[in-house]
Amino acid sequence: MSLLSMLSLGKSKPKTMIKQISVTDAHELVLAGRTTLIDVRKLAEWNETGRPQGSHGVTLQDEDFFEKVLKIMGGDKTQPIAFTCRTGGRSSEAAERAKAVGHTDISNVEGGFLAWSAAKLPVDQGPF
């Protein structure tokens, strides 16, 4: 082991992990006020299907995506946040990007809105 690596022992920041959570767990966490759920789909999708109850809509492609997310989070990147989309692809991307900009408690909702709907969980209806 090099001297440099020995000096840095114990000083590394804990790695941020992206948790995979079920739609049921996401719903329960939102109801309990223990996470903020962000639906990253587009406005047309929200208007067509609704959004998971209690979620915030911030389209992943928005130029100011993380500014909007941070505003919802009260400026605190340590607060728990979960991302959802239609099936889990865009929300996985959002979670990775959140990790890259310093969010530390991140979850991805497995199966997205299709799984939410299949589980017959409540939906907020638009227009949004």
C-alpha cells in the first residue's frame, strides 16, 4: 500500500448508492413524508395518465431539471428523493444524474408508472 493511499484511509466520503424500491414502498414512503417522489416523464404523459399520488412532476429533459428538483427539496441534497417514470429507464438516468450532482439519498422506483398503475395505487389527475 502506498503512503498516499494510507494517508487517505478513513477520509473517503461514503459512496452514494441508488436504491431500487417497489411502487408499494415508494407510495408508503411518500405517505409517511419520508421521501420526495419526482415523476420525470413529460407533461403530455402526465396529462394522459396522471401522476403517482403525491409526486412532483419535473421533466428530465428540462434544462433546469436539477434547479427545479432542488427547489422542491428545499435546497437540501441530503433529503430522501425517489424518481419514477413510465417503466424505470428515465428515472434510472435521473437517479444517476442526481448522484453526480451531489444528492445522497436516492431511490429509483422499479417498474415506474406502469407498475404503479398495475398495483392500483392512487393517482393524481391533471391537467398539470
